[in-house]
Amino acid sequence: MSALYPPIEPHDHGWLSVGEGHRVYWETCGNPDGKPALVVHGGPGSGCGPRSRRFFDPAAYRIILFDQRNSGRSTPNAAEPEVDLAANTTEHLLADMEALREALGVERWLLFGGSWGSVLSLVYALRHPERVSELVLMGLATGRRAETDLLTRGLGSYFPDAWRAFRDAVPPEDRDGDLPTAYARLLHHPDPEVRARAARAWCDWEEAIDVGPAGGPSRYDDPAFRLAFARVVTHYWSAGSWLPEGEVLRRAAELADLPGVVVQGSLDPGNLLGTPWELAHRWGPNCALTVVDEAGHSTADAGMVGRLVAATDGFATGVTRTR
């Protein structure tokens, strides 16, 4: 089974001004004349990291990474308490992707997205099918309220102690309501200690439900990352990600002519809703779904890595097969 490619450094990078005071960080790696591939990170608000470059053959691909609004190296960063997130919505991110494509002179690109990145990749492909060559997705989500409700409340019976701590970190009057909305209020509180406690509680829950293999330092060890990430993800989830409920699954048949690979851990909590199977069924024969035994939501498991690298290798050579 394929392993990650060796670490590489960008050969170009910059910040793209996209309006409303936002500058989106981008970088390109690998072969400048290779097949374009865009890494669409998760969260929302996680930012992209150097490991994502390694899922692609650098001799075959022009690998493009970017940090979505208010995350990573994009400015302004959501960790800054005075930052207003009003100009950060799904529509803004889709427009940013198009602006980046045009700025880099890309005609069509492969989209490589996990978790929230799979949502954004699928919506982009539905809006701009002529701009997408293939999709490689993992940790699948489609942006439904049912999915975020599962992650913030439905999993309470599976992780009762961790969920009780997560729920009890919001005021009593908010505990039976929408928890992302309650957290969003705390994360914008004028008292920095209130913001910090809410960010810690939110990220503790994120770690509790990640059933994949442990490995290395956690990104949640960084207080600035915790605050930025929690602020952005609750901003999106409290608004239903600004997507009509069930839109991606309802329209998945429109992807029928687009080749795609979905690599899903068998222990991913999102599987409880059946989302990967439902998407693959509606997408049709051009979608190859692989379920990796004993893997969770992340790509840290070696079985996930091998299948994802095999997918990008296959699309680079034109021999990737669907089911």
C-alpha cells in the first residue's frame, strides 16, 4: 500500500486579496507544469498544513494549498478577538476558490478535501462542474444539520462523560438548545477568560470524539489555534453552513460524469447517519467508495493514507478505477 510522498516545500506562495479586508494565503508545490490539485482543508477553520502536500506525486502534480478565511495564515485571523466573521460564509469561500483558480491560471483542478473540506469541495463541484477534473474525499460530510447535530449532541450517548463536560460548559439556559450557537456567543464574549474556557471545552470535545489513532502533539495544544478554530466552526455550524438542508445529497446525481474517490474510516462517527453510502449511491458508478477497517475520521491511519495516495496516483496516470 502506498505511503506518503517525502516532505516538500512550496516553490511559490502569497496572499490573495478577496475583499472585505480578507487576504487568503496560498502556496504551490510540486511540478509547476503538472496536473493541478487543490487541497481543501477541514474545520471549518483548521487551516492547511505541510502534511497535505505529501498525498501527491510532486513530479506529476501542481499541488495548491490555501487557508480559508480567518484561518491559518490568512488574515485577519479569527484568534484576534476584534475580528468580525460576518464576511466568512460558504458563498465567500466558494468565491475565494474561484478567485484563486483564476489568479493562478488554472483551467480545471482535482479537489482533495476532508471533513468540512469534503462539503466545500462537493458544493464547489456542483456550482462549477466544468472547473473540476476529479474529487478525492475523506472523513465525508455533506453539510447537513443532522450531521452537526450528531457531532454536538447525538454522540453524547457514546461519550457520556466528555459530552456532559462539553454541554455543561455553556450556561444552564442554553444546554437544551443549539450548542454551536451557545458556544459562538461565549467565544465572542468580551472577557478573554470566558473565550479561552469555551475554546478549550469545544476542542476537548473534538478530541474526545476523534477515535482514530493517537500520534504526536495535538494542534489543540495551541491556545490561539483553539480560539480561531472554535470561533470559525461554531460560526458555520450555528448557521447551518449557509446551505439548504440536504442540498448536496439531493443534487448528488448531478456529479454523475465526474470521477470521484471517497475513502472513509469504518469508525468515523459520521457513518452513523449513512452519509458515505447515500452519497455514493446517488452519485453513481463514477464514485468509488472504500471503507477502511479500524480507521476513524482523520487521515492519520496508515490504511487511509495508502488508499488516498493510490487515488491521487491513479488520477495522475489516468488509470484510477471506480468500483
